Amino acid sequence: MDFHHFIFSLTIYFITAIIAVAVSKRLGLGAIIGYLIAGVLVGPQVIGLVDHPEAVMQFSELGIVLLLFVIGLELSPRRLVKMRHAVFTIGGLQVAGCGVLIAALAGLFLESWAAAVVIGGALALSSTAFALQMLAEKKMLGLPVGQNAFGILLFQDLIVIPYLALMPLLAQSDQPKAASVPLWIMILAPAVVVTIGHYALNPLLTFFASLKVQDAFVALILALVIGFALMFESMGYSMGLGAFVAGILLAESHFRHQVEATVEPFKGLLLGLFFVAVGMSIPMAVVVREAGTVLSIVGLLLLAKIGVLLLIGRFIQLSRRDQLYFALSLAQGGEFAFVLFTQARQLNILPGSVVELLTAAVALSMIASQLLFSGWFAYAHRIRTAEPFTPLESIEGSGRVIIAGFGRFGQIVGRILSVQHIHYTAIDKDPAHLNFMRRFGNKVYFGNVTDMEVLKKAGIEHAELLVLAIDDIEESLEAVKAIHEHCPDLPIIARAHNRMHAYQLTALGVRYVYREVFDTSLRTAHKVLERLGFPDSTASDVVRKFRDYDEESIQAHAGDTGDLDKLITQARMSREELQEIFDQDARNEH
């Protein structure tokens, strides 16, 4: 396919993907389903606007590479060592359990044991791109269900290498053996690359950052990701594993967040292209002609993997609800199955007709697992929100104070108001949390504080002030904007998650901002000074001066939240100025 044809294919992809994703999201099916549908529609099997899906697939695999690089950035080497149980124990159980069960099922229909083993090993693998994207969309990657799923996916990425190496041994003796990388290279080369990278990456990034040329820095990051991916591929490993290692090497770098922000747009775009390419590659003619067989394979695959994964979920003590999330996120066939089936076909382990059926089944299993996962999420969420709670419509009179967010922070404010017989209205959007708090006698109502209709029902127009105590930083900023627009004179007392959040709230005009650990830290510092022999009056004076100076600094520099370099410079200057103030006080006392 020439360059002009390739650009035309990308243009068709973008247009179709935009429309399909918009419709899919509106229907609550998620972006992945939209991308797949777009691929099916424009692929050679339906409309035929793109007739070389394999070329698009090769290019779009960069999306998986960048995805694994970003995941590596989130994992420091120490954290990865802590995950060894999830990677090797849980991952090994999943691959072995699913592989044996699927191979046994395949053996019932095939005469060749070698073919059954290949099918079992290939279908035991899940799709890294699909699974991680599904978990990320529902914000589960940081939860136990997401961490264990990621551990399994990482093990699967590693196990592909011996799979490919052992495949020729399953072929007939007169078949050509696939060239493989010598074992000593596969062992030593990664260690050399990682050692060099450990010492060279930070100085390299520091040098390019000092040039202050954003384009050069972006080019360097992309070159590093693709370079590591290609090096590991040349050693016999997958490109994704190389990118993952590069991410881990940068996980403890000072540039981690900047690197992640640089790669994120490319990752999302190319991942979408990968899903479209998967949709294009579905052999629709085979699906239509052998619909019963393909759907049977999909059904058996999903049942086998879900069954094994539910047992593993129970073994690792996930909650019942999370066990099903865990199983459904990994139930589909993976992109590596396409690679393994292609090699099995070349080695005459599997006939072409079987490979076509299996390829269609793997692609459809991706769609099925996404639908099942989204369906279970909607059902579980509906059950959770259907639990009895006090709706806003039943509020008996509005309180003098509205407490938005009734977690630990909001509860303390509410308890103090209660002992002074001050009526308040507390709002929280977590139904399970509401029911739990009501058991302790707290009167809390359900609602989202970013919705002005909710706040109006809570009596915001008659309240004397609002305490903003929600956890989510973005939601708190949205709430402030909405409140200032509709009730500009209402005083807001806000909880800040950290210093940057305090800057942002102050910049929006919130006069009273309290960082959630700031006062506790000051009280701790006061006690430390006392234990070190400082008189109580001196310790109190030191802490008071520090607090006042720091609060003035927040007010003075709230407008600089968009310029991180300026904030860093100001922080250094503030430290020096504060030190000079205390040193001057000490000189005056003497």
C-alpha cells in the first residue's frame, strides 16, 4: 500500500471512528465498541473503504506499545517487585488453568494433539489493550481487581516468548523450523540494555529539558519508547515488553509526569486505531458462513476463561462483585493469538479453515467481553444506587450550612455544628456511603454537588455558607465555578487536597481554603519543637509565623497555577525568604 493510500485509509478511519464512538458512547457501550464497529464498517468485508487492514494493524500496534510504556511509568522497580505474586503466581495459574481447559475442549473436536495445545495456549491469552482500556474507563486500574488483572497480562506478555520458541517443536519433523534468537542473547541483552538505560536516561532527559525546546523533548521521548520496543523485539521479546521496561526505568525520574503528559495523546489515538484495525480484520464472510460454529467457539471460550478466572478471583479473595469484573476483563482472546495462529498455519499445525474460524472468534470475543463488562458494570451500579437512601426531595427545610461531601473531613464539621444545634444539610454522591453514615445517625442526602439543581434543592439560595469537602479535585473546581455563577455572594469554605489544589481554589476566588493535612502537620511540628526543648510560647510563635507566611504565599501566587516552572521558582524564593525572616528574628533576640 503506497503512502497516499495509507493517508486516505487514516482519514477514513478518523471520520468513521468519530461518528461510531459518539454513537456508541451515547448508547452507553463505551469507546472500544465504537472503534470496533467503525473497523467492521470501513473494512474490506463490508463497505471496503479500507482494503489493507494488515498495514493499519501494524501501524496501530504502536498504541499498545505506548500504553505499556505509560503503565511502566506508573510502576517503580520497588512496586514491581511487590507485584511478583500477582505476575508469576496468579498469572501462571491463569495461563495454566485456561490453557489446559481450552486445550482439552479443543481436543474433543480435533484429531491433532499439537493443534489442541496451540489453541489452548493461544486462547488462554487475553487482550492487553482491551482489558486495560476497560478497567481504565471504569477507574479500576488502581484497585485490587485492576492490579491483579495487570499482573496476569504482564505474565501473558512474557509467556508469548517461550510459546513462539516452542511452536516449531510441535510441527512435523519435515517442517521448517522458525529462526529463533539464541538463548544467551535473550538472557544477557536485556540486562545490558536495562543497565545502560538506568544510568543514561536521566542525564539524557536533563540535557534535552535544559534546551527548553518542547518539540525536541517530545521527539526524544517517542524515540526512546520506539527504540526500546525495537531493541527488545530484536532480542526475541515483544515490542510492548520493551516499552514497558523503558517506562519502569523512567518511573522514578524527575521527568515522569512530563513524559506521561507527552505520550498520552499519541497513546489514545493509536490505541483507537488498533481497535479499528481489529474490527477491519474480522473475516465477516466466515462469520456469516459459519455463524453457528464461530458463536459456539466464542461461547465456549468465554465460559472456560470466566470459570477459571472466577476461581482465581475467589482464591485471591476479591469481593464477589470484583470477581466478575476480574473475570470479564480478561475473558476475551488476545491480539497475540493472531500472531500464534499465523505461525501455526505456516508450520501446518493448524489448517487455514480452522485459523479463520479462530481469528473470527477471537475478534468477536473482544466485542462480547466488552459488552458483558459494560453490562455488569451498569447492573452492579444500578443495584448499588438502588439501595435506600434519603433523596433530596425529602429534605425538611434547608440548613444554615451546606456540607458538600460527607467523608471524614465533612463529618467532623457536621459533628461540631450538631453539638451547637446548628442545622446543616449534608450531600454526598456515594449511596453505599450514605447508608453507612445513616446507621450512625447522620442525616445525609444523595446528590452531586456539581449539579446546580441538586444544590438548589438543598437550599443553596438560602444557606449562609457552603463547606466544600469532596475528595475529587476536578469536581470541587467545577462546583466552585457553578456556585460562583449562580450564587456569587455565598461564602465557600473549601477543603484542599494539596498545595496545587489550594492554588486553584484560591485562583477561582475561594477566600477560605484549608489543606487537609496542613493544620495537623503544624500541630505535629509544634509538638516536635516542644520535645526538642523549645518553650511552648516559642514553638507557638514559630508555627504561627510559618502558617501566616505560607497562607500569604498561597494568596500571592494563586494566579500562577498554569506555569509550573514559575511556581517552582517561587517556592525556592519563598523558602529562602522564610529562612531569612527566622534568621533575622534570631539575630534580633540576641
